[in-house]
Amino acid sequence: MTQVRSISIGVWLTRGSRHETAERGGIAHFVEHMLFKGTATRSAEDIAQAIDSIGGQLDAFTAKEYASYYIKVLDEHLPLAIDILADIVRNPAFGPEDIEREKKVVLEEIKMVEDTPDDLVHELFTQGFWENHPLGRPILGTKETVESFNVDSLRTYFQNAYTARNLIVSAVGNLEHEHVRDLVAEKFGSVAESGEAVGEQAPRVVPKILIRNKELEQSHLCLGVGSYPQNHDDRYSSYVLNTLLGGSMSSRLFQNVREKRGLAYAVFSGLSAYRDAGSFTIYAGCSNEAVGEVVDLVVEELRGVKNALVPDAELQRAKDHLKGSLMLSLENTASRMSHIARQEIYFDRQFGLDETLQGIERVTAADVQRVAADLFQNGSLAATVLGNVNGLQIPRERLDLD
């Protein structure tokens, strides 16, 4: 991207929380924290000062199937950026005192989710939806698992996971490919090739109805069904379906739940897609008294998109919204860097923007209806409600989608 003066560069690990055992839940996320706590030659403060002194931004996150460490810097500082990234992902110190201190930090992070109801309701929903499967477990782990971590368990995990086979380096901005490649070869060329192999088993969806009472001003609800994995042939149709149901301000759920009835401030739908599974979820925050009405409205919308073809104008609006938001996001070096890394993880190749736009444009009203019929089957809808709803009952037939 020669029109910018910056470079975003990330080191991506193709291991996440789904690759952990139950006893080691949260270790991928904990190791991510520890990589910022210093290396063999740099303290945590040295790392922070080195980044601040060039006006850069350094961050990281752990997801279900990958983790990422990325820096955004001015193009002239690329060598230092790669040097710092290589240092933190190759030479973490894992100091015992740092580990004990960081346990407190992560336990506060877990408590923060408990105190953030719109996050907590998604966590509860996922745990029930993919019951007894690693995809259903929280990325942060639990109090018990986090407290069990020690130098040995973290080092063992690190040595098995952070290997050449599991690492991708993705860079976008005002750069020259050969220059980046030479710097990466210099700093990462000697990474051990392979560690421990992990098996992946596809999850089975459990359409539970879970109601948890919590003293809150508002009730939070999640409704969802199983969806497609990342590389499914119908993925573009499912993106369009999601956009017109709850992915934009003109979507059916936003218009009917918020604009026409004023029942919720936040209401939206979203897709999560993994290697071998996916979920389509709808979230709403509403008054305790309105929970039943919101559930009924959501069910009505899901049935509606199954039973009738989407009008042409609405279909085109959803497609244009999708294409526009994708193109706008790709003007940003950091989101384009993430975009190409995820394509490498899931597809082993890069999709040109035109190929993606054509995939969206090809979706027909019949495709949307067919995918809706496939996903919104009777008995497939799971529901989680969190709030001050003592005594609330949602009978299974209330979630019937036929």
C-alpha cells in the first residue's frame, strides 16, 4: 500500500483455546500475556519504551483457533519492529514472579467478564451451545486453571506451540516484499520446525435453553443456531443473510425490535466461523419485562426469512452494505494485515478483493432462502437469558422455527 507511510506487521500463531485440554484451559491466553513480560534481553519496560520511542502501537490477542502479536510503525522503523516481535515470540523469560503477578491480572480479567453482562451472556451461550467441547470453553480459562499454571507448564506449551509450522508472518503497508522477507528470514529462520501435533474434533451443537438470574438493570439474551465453517461454499450467502437479519441499521431485527417498538438499544446478529463449525447468534439487551416479546419477534424474523423470498431491493442493500464495509476496512493497514493472515490460516491462499466482491454479488434471493431453511431448522435454536428474570420460562415450542 504505497499510499501510506506506515506498516502493520503481525506474527500469527495457528493455535488457540480450542487446542487446549480442559485442565490447561486458558494457557494460550496466559502465554500471550507472558510474552509481554520480558525476554532474555529486554524487560517489559524496555519493550514498552522501545515501541513508544518510535510512536508505534504493539498489541496482541488470543482467539479460539489462533493468537496474534502485531505492531504498527512508520515504514522506516520496520527492522526494529520485526526485531521486537521476533524477540517476544521467540525468547520469553517466563519469570516465576512475573507469572504470579500476571495470574492476578488474568483473574481480574475473568471477573471483568462476569461484570460485563453483554460479554457474559455470549460466554454462557457458547458454553451451553458447544457443551463439553474446547470451542465452548472460555478463552481466558477459569480461576482454577489459571492458578495452576507454573514455569514448567507454560514452557512446555510454548515449546510445543510456537514452532515454524504454526507461525505466519503477515505485513501490509509501504514495504518491499524482498526486504520484509530478508528481515523475517534473519529473525525467524532458526525457529524449531514442528512441535506437538494436536487433533481437532468437530463439535456437536446442543440447542439448550439456559436462564440465569443476575441482579441487573437490563436482561441480555442470546439466541443462536449452528452455522457453516470458514471455507463452506455457502459462506457468502450466510454473510448476506446475517447482514439483512441483524448486521446493519436497516436490518430486519434492528428495524422491528428497536426502531418500530423501542424494545432494545442494542440488537444485532453475528456469525462465528471456525475450521469445522460455526454459529449464527442474535443478541439483544432489553427490559426484564420485554424478554418474552423480544424472543417472539426474533423467532418471527427467522421464520419469515425462511418462508418468503427476500425482495430484490433489500437483497441488494445487504450486498452493497457488505461490500462497502469490507472495502472500507481494507483501507486500514492493520485490518488488511489481519485479513490476509486469516485467509492464509483457513484457505492457504489469498483471495483478491474482486474475487470476494464477486462471491457476494453472486448471492441470489433463492440462495438466502435456501441457507435460511438449512440453518433455521425446527429444534435447532438455543437460547440464553441473563438478567433479573426470576421465574421466567421459555418453553421449547416457543422457539419452534416452522
